[in-house]
Amino acid sequence: MKAMSTPHFDFDSPQRQSTIAILLVILKTLKVLFRQIALPFFVFVVMGKKGSDYGTYFVVFICSISFISMVYSIINHFRSFYYIANNELVVHSGILGKKKLSIPIERIQTINFEENLIHKLFHVKRLKIDTAGSGEKELELAAIDNPKAEALRNILLGNKEHSMVFDTQMPKREEVIFSLDIPDLIKAGLMENHLRSGGLILVFMWWIYANLQEVGINAEDYIEEVEKPAFSINLFLLGIGFFILVSLIISLFRTVFKYYNLHLSRSGNGFKISQGLLNSKTISALDHKIQTVSWSDNLLKKVMGIHDLKLKQASSKTVESKESIIVPGCSYRHIMQICQYVFPSWSPDLFTFSKVDKSYLYRSYFFSLILGLIAISISFLFKNYTAIYGIVVLVAFLMVMSYLGYKKLAYSYNTEWIYLKGGAFGDKHVVSPIFKTQSLKISQNPFQRRKDLVNLTLFNASGSESIPFIPRETALIMSNYVLFKIEIDKRHWM
């Protein structure tokens, strides 16, 4: 029996993306085109005056620009290639103006995969490569055949021999340490924060209400025909029921689509997470590039004993868009296991926590009462006395949240770690190595001056964490110690 040949990829030679990238360019152009002309087409062509050609001219202009852009992108595909030389990933592109991008392999922070339905159908992957020292994503390769994509990722992340020729049939030693099956996925979706989903519902309902008048329907005329007491009670109950039901459905579907078939694997000195139903993603993170480990829950998740874990790694993007590994539905045992992989000497028993000053709570009470008084004054001005009850309930809720948040807010540090706690109805934990801290900031607002309190903010390559309302002397001692540890520690922060 003839042995099956093993595919090899020589990345010393120029490589092109898969021709499927052309199809993706066409589909992306059509998607952008639809977004650009849908509303103008409806306004100018469907609702415009008879005999007016302005809408048609506008649509033709946009279509022409999109067509030219698509043709340019297709030609650029055949003029683009990449290869590895002198420990750099080199990418050539451009038609009229040649462009050469060289990325040192040692600067590459993350290489992540994405697959939509087209990628899955044609067995290709999109690669997103992010490096240190830039304010935006360095490189995206829209479509590479699956074996080649895996080979390129392993080479660039250092999981290879020193040769640039990679054998795709080499055995992979990966240990799945956490996965979400369908029941766990549904449970995680039902316990998500439904306020965000509810916000989408409220925005959508307001949009419908605002646009009813545009088509000649005055909703207020129908409201006035309904008896006031029955209308108020029935509409309130119906609205609450609708809000809860649709919020649950949206949260559930969003969780299933985002985290379907989630697997968190351990391979060598890093993690890999794969997830997604229609749009699959594979995100990798090496241990030394993980800056912070945090986990949190809400009231429902606390009852069920599950948490959301986040591994924040060094990235060149803005803080809001950094690539992080997010794992929902983790048990405390899984969290401790993952923490031991990333921070082997860390243990929750090593810390004694300090509280922030009580002025933090008083400030929260002050702002809640001020907002409540303003809202009540407006209700009196418009003689809407019923709304006052709701405002009082809301202010009381905010004050309870403030109290719970103050009670749980605490901080601690030792020779190696900074450990922060927080949360209101749920709990939040943040652990970060001291030597990965890059800078600190001490600030003071008018509420803190009388007691000489300050906010201490610590920055690392994945973002920042703040400790509010602590004595200035305490902040200075802590910051001096952290700066001292950074100065003498010779370990690399990524």
C-alpha cells in the first residue's frame, strides 16, 4: 500500500492567498454597496417625486465607485504575495504604488483565525495578525487554505523547528481543559446580562414609534381611545412580559451564535480557544503575553456557581478592542486550573485585602440623590406625579448597588502579584503580575482633597485597573514598591 504523501509548505518562497479571496472581495463589496444605497434608494427612488432622476443618478454613482473598488481589489489580489525571510513576515501588495510590509516575527503578539460560511464551505481561514508597537491591526490575510494557515500560525508563534518548511501532519499535543456542550451553552445564555438585550429592544421600539408618524400614523390618537386605567396597567404588564421574554431570547441566541462548540485547549506554553456557529474564531495566547486574568459573575451565575473568565493579552490595539480570550460558564475549579497554568506560583491564600475609604460610598450616594432630585423636580414641573414613585425606586436601587459595590471593593499586593476585587450583585476578581506593570498614575478629584485620598491606576500592555479612594500615603508606598519591582525584575513582560 502506497504511503500517503505529507504536504509541506516552504514559506521562504512567495505565497499567494487562496483564490477564494476574490469571492470574499466581491461579497464584501456587495455588502457595503447594499448598506450605502439601501436607504438613499428607498428615499429617492421609492418615495421620491415622479420624474426626478436625482435618486437614480446617486445609486448609479455609488454602484460605479463600488465596482471600480472591487476591480482594484481583485487585481491587487494577483499582485500580492507573502513569505518569511530573515525572521520577518514580508507582504508585498499594490498596483500603481508598490507596498512592502515587513513584520519581525518576535513582535507578533497574536495570530487569530476567523471563518464565516464561505470560509467553511471552501476550507479556508482568515488570519488576523497583531503586533506590538502599532495603534492598529498590522495585517489581515483574507483567505488561506486551512493546512497552510495552521502551518503559518505555528511557525510565526514559534511552535516549530528552526526550518521554514513545516509538516502539517506533525502530531499536535493539545489538551482540552474546558468545553461548553449544548446544555451548558443554553444555561450560560439564560444567565447573561439581559439589560443589554433589553436596551436593543427599547431602541427598536422607539425607532418604530418615531417612524409611525413619518408614514402618517399617529400612535397618540390610538392611545387616547383606550381607557386610561386599563391601558396603563395592561400596557405595563404586557411591556414587562415582552421585555423579559425577548431579552432572554436575544441573549440566548447571541450566546449560542458566539460560543457554539467552544473549546479551550492547552498546548505547550499557551492557550487556544475555538468558538462560533456561523462565524467561527480561533484565538491563541501564549502564557508570557497574558497580562491579566480576571473572572466575574452576576447574581444568577453566582447561584449556579459559574463564572466568566477573561485572559487579557498584550496587544497594539486600543484598550476597547484588544483581543482577549473570554470563556463563559467556567466553574471555580476550572478558573484555578487556568490560573495555575498562567501564574504557577499564584494562590488566593497569599493575600490580605484592604478596603477603600468610605468616602467612595458617600460620593456614590451623593450623585444618586442629586440625579433623583433633578428627575423629581422635572416630574413636578410637568405634573407627572406618577413618575416620582419610579424615580424613588430607581434611586433606592442605585444606592443599594453602591453599598454592595463598596463592600466588595478591595485590593491587595505582595512581592509578585496585584489582586483586586469588586462587583455589586456579582463578584469580580482581577489578578496581574507586578513585573508586567508598565506605568502608574495617581490622581485626585475635588471629593478626595479634604481627606487627602487619591485614585491609583496601574497600566499594563492589556489596559488598566484602578484602585479608587485610598490614602495618598498608601498609594505612594504601593506605587514606589511596584516601580522598584519593575526596575529590578529582568523578566520580559511579553
